[in-house]
Amino acid sequence: MGVQSTASAAEYRLSTGDELTFDFLDDAELPVKATVAGDGEAQFPLIGAVRVVGLTIAEALEKLRNEYRSREILVDPKLSLNISTFRPIFVLGEVRNPGSFPFYSGLTVEQAIGLAGGPQVVAANASDRLIARARLRGEIEGAVSEIIHEAVYAARLAAQLKASGKIDLNDVPPVASDYVKDVPLSGVIEVEEKILKADLAANKSQTQILSESIAQAEGGIKILDELVVQQNEVLKNTEEDLARIGVLRKRELNTESELSRAKNNASAEKAQLLQIFATLARSRQELSELKLQLVKLEADREKEILTQLQEREIAIKKLIATKQTAEEQMLLMAAVAADESKKNQVSYTYEIRRNPVGAKPTSLQASTLTELLPGDVVVVSIAGM
């Protein structure tokens, strides 16, 4: 039994992904496009972002008029607002090409299935089914093997984070834990632990090199600090000598050349002190850079490992979905093969899953003639399955 889903444009409530056409009716400018973003807002001329998700076109238009009035941009705004492109619909289940497809007014379940390539065709004869089952078994076994590999890979990454030289299967992502139970994994773990040890050794080596360089830089700075103390003492003595020679010169108890040499000595010692200060500043800068490199090395490594861990979990979930799809197809083929006399009488059921803005999600049984709304999900199943 079908359900009527037709809704007038006046009743439709805007949702994320809808593309709007907006226009000032009293100017010569061309209309502009505005897309309802993930936060429920769309960008409009002169006023920027306005939240329109969940509103009808009439409600959104009135809200825009109020915005232009309240901001004193327009006194009597004459506006036009229409939906140019609706959010897509989705077709899943027993169709050739499941996925998302553009919505247009009057789109029915039958037309949506046509966009998805039509219903999935059941294998026509026993030999075809045997080949298909063999292929599906291969897909399932391959998916399981990949899930196990990705799970141990993830456990190895967790060991890298903990700087442990051993892989702990308790660190396997929960979604894959059942796949590694009671499975011989010694060969896989052995390979992953070799990779683990190589990574830890490389990281230890890099850390040690930087740590030694930091220690050397700190030692050099300590020596320079001592040189500063010594040079200050030398400079102090030199300046005292200069003062004493200057006094003697005023009393003409020494020569002008002696005074000149004393001044030159004082200038040279000051220059030497400044040179030490310059070297000390460079050394401290180099030390800071080395410490920054050490911190960055650890931060970059942790970020890379966490990113790879996230990728492993995503890969595992995709593999599990692939395995489940293959298993479902095998069950479907078995059910069809169990009653060969009915292979030409296969019928389908159609479910519409709808998630209206501001309302509870609903699930509706539909017919091929049922009209769809933007964002609807059509699930095609074989009757009785």
C-alpha cells in the first residue's frame, strides 16, 4: 500500500543543502544564489548570514523583510525567494547503483529507482549463482583478513604511542575485537612488532641526537657565561690601569704613547666582551631552536600516529560494511535459489525514511507511485526477506 507524500511548496521547510534564489524586485540586479549551510544559515546581500533552516519560504521571506527593516537598510523591502535546487534524495538496498540523486518536483519512488539503475537483478541460473557465491565468499574472506590486519596495525600504533616494544591485542579497536579472538596471529604480530621496534629505534635515535645537541649547547653557554665573568674582570683591571696611567700623564710622569696603548688595550677588551655577548646570544638562540625541534618531533609523531589510528578505524568500518553486504547478497541468493520456481515472481517492497526539519524521523511503506520529498531515503528490499 502506498502513502501520499506530496507537499505543496508553501508547506516545505528549508533544510541543509537547499539552494535558494534571492532577488530585490525593485532593482535591475540579477538574482543571487544562497545555499542553506550546515549551521542552518544562508548568506544574503547587505545583511549576511540569516538562519532559515526549518522555515517555509513564506516564513523565511518575512524574516528577511524584518531583517532589512530592523537594520534600516530598506524601508519597504520588496523581495523574492524561491528554492532553485532541493537537497538530494537517496536510494539504497536492492538497486544497481545505490547513492544520492538530485530531487525534482513530482519525483516518484519508481523514478528514483530508475535513477539508481533499476532493481538488482537476481542471478539467472545455477552456474551464475555458483560463480557469484564464490566471488562473494572471496570478498568475505578477503574483508575478514583485511580487518584482522588493520586491527593488529591499530594495536601496533597504540604500542608506538605508549613507547612499548610489544603489541597488546587489548588495544585493538572495539569494532574489530571479535575478529581477532581465537585466531592465530603470531605471523602478523611478528611482522608488526618488527615495524614497531624499527619505529621506536628511529624515534629514540632522533630524540637522542637532539638531546645530545641540547646538552652540548647548554655546556657551551655555561662556558660562555664563565668567559663573560672573566672578561668583565679583565676589562675592569684594564680600565683601572687606564685611569692610573691617565693620572700619571697629567703629572707628566709617563709618555703619551703609554696612555695611547692603555686606551687601545681597554677598547680591545671591551670589543672582546661584546664578541662574547654576541656568541652567547647566538648560542642561546640555537639552544631554543633545538628544544623546539625536540618538542615538535614528539608532537608531530603523536599527531601522525593518532591520524593513522583514526584511518585504521575508518578502514575497519568500511571493511565490515563490505563483508556484511556480501553476506546479505549470499543470503539473498540462497533464498532465491531455494524456490527456483518463483525466480520470475520476485517482488519488491519500498520504504521511505524521512527526517523532517523540526519533527521526528518517520518510516513509511510506499508504492512505486509514491511521490518523494527532498532528503527522503528510499530503501528497496525483496518482499519476504
